[in-house]
Amino acid sequence: MLLQTLVTCLAGCAFLLSPTSEGCGPGRGYGKRRSARKLAPLAYKQFSPNVAEKTLGASGRYEGKITQFSARFSELIPNYNPDIIFKDEENTGADRLMTQRCKDKLNSLAISVMNHWPGVRLRVTEGWDEDGHHSEESLHYEGRAVDITTSDRDRNKYGMLARLAVEAGFDWVYYESKAHIHCSVKSDHSMAAKSGGCFPGDASVMLESGAQKLMEDLRPGDRVLAASGSDGGELVFSEVLTFLDRDLTTHRLFYTLQTEAGAQLSLTTSHLVFVSEGNCSEGAVPARHTFRTVYAGSARPGQCVLVSVGKVGRLSRISRVSMRMRRGVFAPLTRQGTVVVDGVVASCYAVVDQHWLAHWAFAPLRLMHSWTGSTGGCSDGIHWYSQLLLWLGRKLLDSESLHPLGVAQDHS
């Protein structure tokens, strides 16, 4: 019964949090192919995976329209791949603008199209839209969606084109109309992007002895300063159970949140950090003060974070957000699911924007430690439990795509 309960919980965790298991590392590589098998074209009005576009199992939630004047406009990258034809009917080059993940998947698909139909190229009819030509909360407004055809406009090819888009790694593909295929990707702030959630190797934590220790020197069994909860609870010392990811040499782009109190926290774009807004005057944490979790890449000046003054938590505003490459990626898991890094309270988790949900998903791992005193943690690389969640999640999503066809309610 206990084993059955654990397996059931693992399956639920995998479905909800399969992206988390990719840790700090990248998703499917550029142009990477699955094992050889006969490819079945998508049927008209079929979508893959068989869930709504803006759900966790597909391309994820809408994050807001990007315009030329918004701060996020810098996230859009032009695609000048000569193997792709851009219709660009507005004659502005807007269809060439997209997120890095969308660009990677589109370039991968362009290769597949040329391999499958020699002499035929991929054609993009719609990309980033700033003119409001799509439905409300369309991912076209974020540069995360493209509508595609083949260069010869042979509609008999579009079912297979949709299948090739699935194989290229697009997070949601829909045979939307007889005239085009709609494809979209997860946000670059999410799991699908270049990195998950980690801290750099030269970040430091406070041990129970009061000494500081570098993240790259931290070991399971060390007791470090953490928060008792995500609601501004008291600071406590919590045991490091294992590392969800640990790599001494790789380099990643880190966001650095500088606070008015002087503390600076660096973490990868999809790592979760606790923030509060509005009336968050610096100083002691008011009774019943609540925080919410946001991705590091979404944290903004003016928001307050919880910093440690010795072993006491205090509020401090973010004064500046910057980015730079740093060496090493480390994702320690404490029993509390939180950790104070460089004087700022952060979650141990990434990818899913709700700390409680991630903490629940990793409950079996913490329970295993209680039973055995060990989680079989990794000395280097991604933890086996995270890899298991990834494997189960992909199996569940693959099986979901075999369900009877439905009509998408949430597209373009």
C-alpha cells in the first residue's frame, strides 16, 4: 500500500511538474531527433499535446503583450534564417521577431522540412503581432507563436508539417485551419527555456554555526538558514537533503536582484523568489504579511524581498535587476523547501510559479530521506528523482496525445 501510494504521488507530481525535472539544464537540444519511427500526420483540427495551449502541459500561461515600447521587447530576437520564408505582409519585419526558444524550434523545423521534402522550405505567415490581429491573450503577442505552411503551399503536406513541428520540439502544435499550422512554445522564463532554477557556485549560505559557506562547497547534511514558510515566517535552520542539480563548471546567465539593504541574490531566470508589493515598507515583517513567488526573470525594482539581518528576517526593496554570466549551477533542496542565499530568502524550486505546488511535488523525496536518511543525491548533474519526474511527465504527455481528438478552446 505504501509503495502504491508513492507511485501514485510520483505520477501526479510528474504530470504537474515534469518541467521542474530539467533543473538548470536545457530542454531538448537544437535539432535533436527522437528515435526513428514512422511519423503519422496530424489530422485536421488535431492538436498535440491534447491539452489546452496555455496550460502547464503545453505552452503555459499568457504573460502579457509585448510592444515596441515595453521592457520585455528586448526578449524578442530577429530570425534571419535563409532557409525560412517570412511572409511579412505588414512589411515591418515583425514576423521575424520571436523568443529564443521559438527561434530554436523554428530553425530545427526548417531543417526537417528540407530533409522531408527536398526543394521545399518552411514558410511563416504570422509571427509576433503588435497590432491586435489575434484573439485576446494570444501567444503571438509575446513572440511565442507562429503560423506556418510550406513554401509550395501544398495543403496536402500540412498534416505532416504539423507532425514535424511536434518532432522539432514545439510545445503545442495545432492543425488550426486548412491554410496553416499554428505552433507555440513555452516562455523563456519557464522550463523549456535555456535554464531552470539554480544559484551560482560563489553564492553563500549561513550554517547553523554562524559561518558562511560557498554554494559549491555545500554538502547534504549541512544545516543552513532558511525560512519556515512562504508567508514571511521566521528564519530557521534546515537540513540540506540533496541537490536537484549540481554542476561545477557550466556557465549560465544569472539575474541579480540588488536590494536597498545591500543584499544581492543571483539566480537563473526560472528560479522562484518570494516578493511582496504595494505597502512593503522596509523593516520588520508585519504580522500576517504574505509573499508570492515569481520567477527571477520577472522580479522588478520596487518589489520587496525577505532578507536576513543575522538570523532575523526583514523586508527590503529591490533597487536594481541586472544580468551576467557566472560559473556553476547549484540547486540545493532543504527540508523546508527554502534557503537564504547571499542574505535573501528564496525557494529551492523553479519552473512552476507556485512554491507550494513544487514543495508538494517533492514531498516523496523528503519522505524518503526521513525513512532512509538518504535521498541518493547526485554528486554531479541532475538528481535521479528529478529525472524520474521528467520521464514520467513525458510518458503521461505522450499518452495524453493519443486520446481522442478534441477541438482546441485556447489557441492563437
